[in-house]
Amino acid sequence: MRTSIAQRTPFYYGWVIVAFGFVFGAFNVGMTSWGLGVFVTPMQEELEWDRSLVFLPLLVGAIVTTPLGIIVGPWADTRHGPRILALVGILLFGASLLYMKVAGSELGYIFIFGIVGGVGRFTVAMALVVVPKWFVRKRGIAQATVSAGFSVGPLLFPLVLQALVESVGWRDAWFIMGIALIVLAGPGAFFIIRSPEDVGLRPDGDKEEAPQTPAGARGASPGPGGRVSAASEVSLTRREALHTSQFWMLVVAIGMATLAIRGMIPNFQPFFISLGFDATTAAASISVYAVPAIVMGFVFGGLADRHGPQRPFLAVCSIVASGLFLVSLVSQFQSTGMMFATMLYLGFGLNAFFVVSQVFVANTFGRQHLGAIRGVMQTVNNLATFGGPWIFGVLFDLYADYALLFGFAVVVWLVTIVLGGLVRPLRRPPIPSAPVNV
């Protein structure tokens, strides 16, 4: 049935999977990063919790799911694995949001929102490693479309959630978003397919099959900056990737940057409120960030498709590092205009970072074993994504100094720029020809 649907859609079926990723991305980022900042103040006031406790479930969930990447990653390379991962993940993530209506126990909050929700978010993220399998030449644009959902999160969720909190309270706001996630993303999970070859299609929707490099061949290498095509792309196994310096540099670079920005995101709104801005104005400034974020994701994704991802990666990291520094200066001027302007500037690089980093990994190691490779990377990335808010929450509880948070984040991003610049395209020696008997 899915094969018939995939072959009869009036557009390339890969975009169906991209659409699912778009919806999930909006909820994932909206409810665990950008939108979470809306809940910090009312939850602390009612439950009398430290900020680090509000963020703690994200870290606990990341720790619990750390071994899952190694186990579940290869499932994303199997025929039915991605669909099962997506379905289970959406149900678990949705259940964790619904639970927040009755949250009160610290242990219950950590277990349901942290562990149950964390497993749900993780398994859907692993299912989405199939996106680069459907695209090669258009990989950057496809990833940019998925990541546009991550920008819709800050575009809509802070304002929507702020309005819901003010009208129905923070508990019902969580519950409503849980229902919305299951209704909007649940059906799409049924249509996840591992790769175009599974349904008689080809990457990028090409009609004719280009000559393919045999699996495991060593003669082809990416072009400058990691640019590849379906014909030249060579896929490494997980074992082979783990033995390259490129793998570990990308793991550390992307992981550190993710930790820093995910740690800062839920602190933006409390930071602005601490400067005297009202909550709605602060939420609006965060939503403004999303406008250039969506556009620049496609711009840098297109650049990565044409020229390879390395230079765009370095460019977006530079924008984010300087953007965080500029946002920190709002405390010196306390200007509404500067608050909006700096968040707008940050939007030129942040979403594009997530686009280009995914292309960087896929172009470097190929698509055939990408689930297994990303499974290892995802363990680090998951710890960074959900451990970042807790680490920054602890720093704030200890020092109550936003300047320290911003300074730490900027330094981490500068380290990422250095590591990203050191990554070189893999050069694989050709397989020696078998001797010819004369």
C-alpha cells in the first residue's frame, strides 16, 4: 500500500517524510527549548522549584537514552524500523505533555516528562535520519525544510504558549499541546519509509539511475567542502566512521555548540524579563528570531548543496557566536529595539547551523549506514540538547549571573569554529586491482 502511494503522489515522496519532520521539529523545539522558557516562571512560582529542577528532566531523559543511540541507530537502517520508531516516539512524547496537567511530584515530573518524553523525542529523532537517505543533491534544501519546523517553534510557540498560560493556566497549556502533537504528527508517522529504493524510487526523485559507486568502494571522494552526488557518494560503515578523526571532530564540535545554545534558549525569556521587559514583549522578540531563521536555513542549505557544507558551517557558527554576545549587551542598554534587533541577528545563523551540521555529517559518511552512525552521534547530541538547559540552570542557581551564561556559551561556540575548520574531506585510497594472470 505504501509503495503504491509513494509511486502515485504527484510530487516526490521524500517530501512527505520531510513534512513529518517539520511538524515534529516544531513541537520538539517549541516544548523543550523556546517554549519551555514561557513555563519557567509560572512553574517556579506555583511549585517552588529551582530553575535547575525545572530543566532536570531533560538531562535525566538524555542520560537514560544515551545507550539507545547505539542500539536503536541500526534500526533506522532496517526496512520497518523508522516507522516503528516514529509511531512509538510520538505517542510517548505526547503522553509526557498530557501528564503535565497533573504534575506536582518531583519524581513523577522527572520520570514522565524526562524519561518517557525523552525516549519519545529520541526515537522520533532517530527515525528522521531517513531524510538524508531520500536526498543527495537536494540534501541541504530537504534538511532546511525539516529545520524550518525548528524555527516555527520559536515563531509561534512562545506567543501561543504565553497566551494559553494567561488564559487557561500553565497546566492546561501543556495538555492542549500534547493533544495537538498527537493529532498533527501522529498520522504522519505511519507514512515513514526508510529509503526511496524500498518503493522503487531514486534519491532526489531522479528518473534515471546514475552510475553508482559500489557499496564499500574506496575510489570516490567528496568534492571540496564535502560536496557529493548520488553517483559519487560513498557510505562508510559505523566501524569505519569511528576510526576517522573527522567523526570525532564533528561529534565534539556539534555536541558542544548544541549544549551551549540549548542551554541558553530557555533562558532568553527569563533574561529579558529580569531586565524589566514584560513577558509578552519578551516572547515577541523570540518569535522575531524565527523569521530570518526559516529563510537562512534554505539559503545556507542551498549553499551546502552547491559548494559543500564546511564553509557554510563556519559562517553560521560565527553568526551565532557573535549573536549571543550581542544579545548579552541588551542588559547594558535595556532597549526594546536592541532586544528585537539582536534576536533578529541571531536568527540569521542558529537554524542554519542545525541544517548545515546534518548535511556535514551525511556528506562526510554517506547515507547507507547513516542510522548506525548517527545513532552514536545522537547519544552525545541528546546529552548536549537536554543536558544544556540543566547545566545552565545550575550555573544560574549558583551565580545568578546571566553574563556568565552568555560568556560561557560564546567561548564554546568559538571552540566549535576551530574544530569545524579542522575537518577535512575523507580521502579514500582506491581498492587495488586484482593482479591479471598472463
